[in-house]
Amino acid sequence: MNKNVERTRRFVMASLAVIMLVGNTLACTVPGQGNNGGETPQPIPIDPNVNNTTVEQGSPAQNGGDGGPGLTIQLSDGQEVPSVIEQLVPVTGVPLTEEEIEAILARLNPWIEDQGLEVDFRLPEEILRPPLTGDTISETFPSSVDLTKPQPIFDEELEVLRYAPDGQVAIAPFISVTFNQPMIALNTLEALAEEDVPVQVTPLIPGSWRWLGTRTLNFLSDSDLYDRLPMATEYLVTIPAGIQSAVGKTLQDTVQFRFSTPPPIIEDYYPSYGPQPLEPLFFISFDQRIDPSAVIDHIQVTAGNLPVQIKLATQEEIQEDEYVSRRIDYAEEGRWLAFRAFEPLPADTGISIVIKAGTPSAEGPLVTEYDQSYSFSTYAPLRVEDHGCSWGDEPCRPLTPLYIRFNNPIDMDAYDGSMVTIEPELPNASVNIYGNTINIQGNTQGRTTYWVTVDSLIKDQFGQTLGHDERLKFRIGSADPVMFGPDEIFVTMDPADQNPALSLYTINYNKVNVEIYQVEPSDWPAFLQYLRDYQSTDIQLTVPGKKVFDDAVAIESPADKLTEIYIPLADHLKGESGQFIVIAKPPKGLFQEDRYWEHVQVWVQITDIGLDAFVDHSEMVVWATDLLTGAPLSGVTIKPGTDSTIGKTDQTGVAKFDLPSEGIPYLVAERGNDLAFMPPSSYYWNDSGWTRRSLVDELRWYVWDDRQMYKPGEEVYLKGWMRKIGTDESGDVELVGDQVSQISYQVIGSHGNELATGQVDVNSLGGFDFHFTLPENANLGYTQVIINPIGSMSGISYNNHYHQI
């Protein structure tokens, strides 16, 4: 349908409604002066639509910055509640006696077990192999070509080509040694396992050697605790002189190499950061297995400069600690320890944990060579550390969320709306709590100072209160300049407006540059091309039409207030109707960025004719009405974007005509001196019009089989009908008649094998049926039956039908 309705004022009202819903967008007020003349401070409740979170004590505190989600409205159907609810009396059941049960069972026919129903599961002797791609080429066997393998010639002495690992490595998954000559003959795995191994490893560790080919020897550990060589160990690998290869060559000199795996290294720890409670459970995990009772003797904990005595935690203490037990779930077995202090830690103190050099491993003899440490702090008395704008501006911009950051995470469950108050009143105010940060959202007004009071009773997660009221100042500055207009590129003015004007909306602009062009409907394609190109820097832009106005329009509006301005068009009319292109741009300094997203470029139509169009593949129906009253207009001339007339509206305002073969780029309606214009689309990347389309009848299938699931060797029966579906105005469900005389079918198995093919006749009602037998060696899985019509298919759109069993 045409959008020849009054778009501008609806857009205005919709925009204002949204803006007012957000909150009197940037409404101008006199700057706040503190306590707002004695008004009662406004309490701020928690926003129920935001997932206020409590930050884990072992994680960094989350600071403010996110404005949170916007307004959410949910609608659902109501349910009528009956005025009188009938109370259903529950029935009390009584178990049947054994005699009653036997009497009921005696009424059943005797159960006769049929041994013939039980058959052994039988696999096919040989299933069908998937079809091969390509062609099969026959060759003589055995080949006449001499395929005798040449004997290798080894002139050099036996050497070790390479080995691994070497030196200090983070992890050693295996030991590998490669020689330059075959060391063994090809044989079975069992025989290879009995071969003497020409490599020695110190220290001895449980494991097995295996040959990878005939030249590479590989060693793997047999431990059930890890899939690598033990950590914290220094290894010496020796290949002694005198060993012989499979071709008789001898290793002249002994080859040795060393490598080592590291002692325990910390992977995870808790608690970290701060603040933390006074009786935390400590957790440390390592990259290898450890003995907790041995490692704890090498852990030193200090509070400030004072040593802290520690002990291993009990299993009960671990299970009661949510954070530590969660980390243990993800830690490797045997690689962690949990411990605690004998006495509570002092408050507001830095805690240092040092894993001293010399810490042992449970996997090898090496110990750590250097200290490993981390730290955190215990909680201090609750205080406000910072406050400001969540987006970092100073002064804050209107509508920017405000934040208050504390040194400790806030207890959200203990928060009450009266604990944070604000003055002057902040419309739509709400609070979101994120860890140690309180975010305040609302419709903050430009050039206003807000005072937020934090109550002394606000509580942190450690049970402490602030102890005194904290009064905080937030200064809201001026809003950024903004200009916008209609959200469409084609609008029609309200016919009731005696002085038609295009509405624009601005904030903090004192003028706007306006150009007005008088255009004809034939300028529409050029306007679309202009919109597509206007941001290009290498194209000379030309606005279609005749320029009738080019000047700066002054704006008188209070600061920070949304202001509607009007671009008058009545002075440029020829009669009472007209077509215009209006281009409005905010002023830009020499070194300022071009704010192209604020440019308003719109085709404006002034007419009394309301025009709607309905179209199918070959015809168009146009309905002309009085845009002011909605009454139908007769005698309106309809033109297809050219000077030619294709119809006039009747007494009901309707004109019906065939779509021309060349199509219609846009519609023009004329009634006396009045003219209305309607494009097919208001999207500037779409310049296609209304075109005639040819219709083709469609072939539809209905096919089913008798059982849907079959065993190899069984017979499958299928039946179906075909119908021709007409797609024009008189289209109906019709018989296919003599256009389809037969159907062919092809059965394809789950691996792509062709299982059956055939052809059957189609009867006069478009019906057919056929059957086929599945091979005994058919692969299990889904099978496709592809059915193809045979006959004179001209004028019918069809596809092969796929039926699955």
C-alpha cells in the first residue's frame, strides 16, 4: 500500500513519546543549587529489570559503566477466573485383595507362548559396498614388470640422527631416539616387543619401549596418574657404543643426552585481589602432583609484617567453602592443597603468601629453586572511594548513568531504596548494584547539579555499615547538539494544514542550513541515485529539480531542550499541491566533522489525493480517496510514470487495469490541478517498479508406503497421486490428465547404492502404485525413493519427488 498518509506528524508524536518516556529528553531547567529548596530527597529503588550481581570475593570488584538494558514491556492474555470454584472431592482408593486380583486374571484367555515369534538376529552374509567413483581399469595379475625390491646399500657407520627431549622442558610426553639405519627387521608387534632395547634411561621409571618403523625408538610412561614422564626429574639417556643395526653396522661412540622436567609451579590460587574476609580458606593448585603435608611446611603467610600460623583444611571445611570447592572441581586430582590460619586475620591488612624455594614434588626429586608468591588484602571499614559518570565525562552528559564506588562489595539483599536518595527529583530513577559499585540511572537534566546522599546504614558483604551519611555532588553539563527529522525519505503532508511545513527537531543548534528543490515525479529515479551517492567523495553530486530556497534558518530555543522547527513550503507551491526535495544540514565549522547521520534529505509531497495500489502478477488496482475525509474520488487520472493515461477511477475511487509489459516505475494520479505521486518503495537502493510476471501451474505429489520401516529382503509397496495446482485467478486443484502418462522410480540405499528402478503407468485420476523388493544384503539406514514424472510437462513447474523409508 502507498504511504501517502501524514507521516511527519505521526513521526513527531512517536519521537516525542519515546523521548518523554526516556524522560523529558534534556528538558531545560535552571541549574540545581544543592538541596533543591528544601524538597524531600527522592529515594532510589533497585531496578527490578536488571540482574544485579554479587561479585565473587576472589575476583576483582566490578566497577560501574554500563547503562543497563532499556524499558521492557511484556503483554500476555488474561484468564477469566470463575466466580465460584467447584471443590472436587478426592476419591479414596482401596487396594484389591489377592482373591479379587486372581478372579480378574482368571477372566483372561490362557497365554500361549509362540516359539516361532522368536528368531535369531541375522546379519547379511555380505552387505552392498558403496559405489566407487571413477572407472575400473582391468590389469594383468601378476604384473609382468620386475617388482623385485632392490637391496639398500649402507656404507656409513651407525649413528644417532636425532633425539628428544633435550635440556630443560616444561613437559616431557615421551623419549624418542632415531637412528640412521634400520635397527630391526619388520615383524609383528609381539615380536618387536621382545627385541632388546639399545637405549638406557636413568632414573628407571615404569614404562615401555616401542619401535615406530625400523629406525625410531619411542618410550612412554605406564603411570595411571599422568600421561607423560614424571615431573621434577632430571633424566640421563644413554645409547652405548657397540650396538649393531639390522644391516650389521656398529655405533662407534657412546651417545648421551640429558633433559629435565620442572619442579612444582603454581597454576591457580585463592583468595586473590581484595577485599577478603578475615577467616578465608586458602587454595593453591600446581602443575604436578604434590604431597600437601610436605608442601605446607614450605608456605609462609604474613599479615603485614607479622607471621601467620597455618594448617591444612579439613574435608568438612572445604565442602562448606563455596569458592574453594568450586575450584577443586576443576583442579587435577592430587595437585592442590587447601589450608587456613589458626586465628582470624587482622582487618584492613595486606596478606602475603610465599611458596618458598625448596618446595618438593610428589613425582620427582627436584625442588623449586625460587620463591613463588601472591597477595590479597582483608576488608577495611566501608567507605566511598569514588563517584562520577559511568561514561567518564566531566561534567556528565544528560541521561548518563551515575556511579558510586565503594572499597567493599555492597550487600544487595540488605539494600533498601531509602539508603540512596537524590535531589532535585530524578524522573525514572533506579539503582543497579554491581559488586562494589552502585549505578544510578534516570533522566538526568542538562545543566543541573544533583546531590546524592548515601545513608549511614548501607551495608557491605562483610556486615559493616558506612557509619555516617555521605553527601556526593554530580554536575550535569550541556547536551551534545542533535538534529533529526522524518525516518522515511518520502512523506506526505497533512492535508488539514493550511500552511504546510516540514518538521525537524533540534537540541542546542542555533541555526540549520536548508535547501528546497521543486521537483516532478520524473525526478524520483535521480533522487534515489543522489541518495546512493551523496556520501561519496569522488562523485559530483547533483540534486534533481529546481532550487527555490537555499539559506540558513535561525532557531530560537532554550538550551538543552528538544525543539521542533518548521521548514515552510507554502510559498513555493504552484497552486495547492507540489513535490519538493528538502535537504537540511546542521552547521559545520571549518575543522569540524561532517555529521552526515544528522542530515535530513526527504521528498515531501503536498496533495489532497490519497493513493493506494494493489498488484498481482498481471493486474493493478488503484484506489484514490480524499486524504482529508477518506471519501472515494472519482475521475482521477492514473498514469504509469509517463504522460500516457492507463485508467480513471470510478465512483468508488477504484481503477483496475492490466500491467503493461514494460512495467510501471511509479504512479501519478491527477485531479484538476492536484497531483499525487506514489513510488513502489521508499528504500533508496530499490528502484525497481511494478512488472508483469508469468505464472506456471505446479505439480504436487502425495505418496505413502505401507510400513515406513523394513528389513532387508522385504517387499515395499508405495502408492500416490499427482495433482496440478493452478496459480492464476481461476486456479484450482486439477487432474494431471494426459500430461503425465508414467512415472519412473529409482531406489537409492543409505550408502548411495542403486537398489531398484522401474516405470509404471499413471491412471486417469493421476494415481499410481508400485512395489519393489529390498536386496538381502542392503545396508541398514534411510533409503530414498526418487519419483520422476514422464509426459508432456509444458506449462507445469515440477520437481522430482523424494520419498524416504
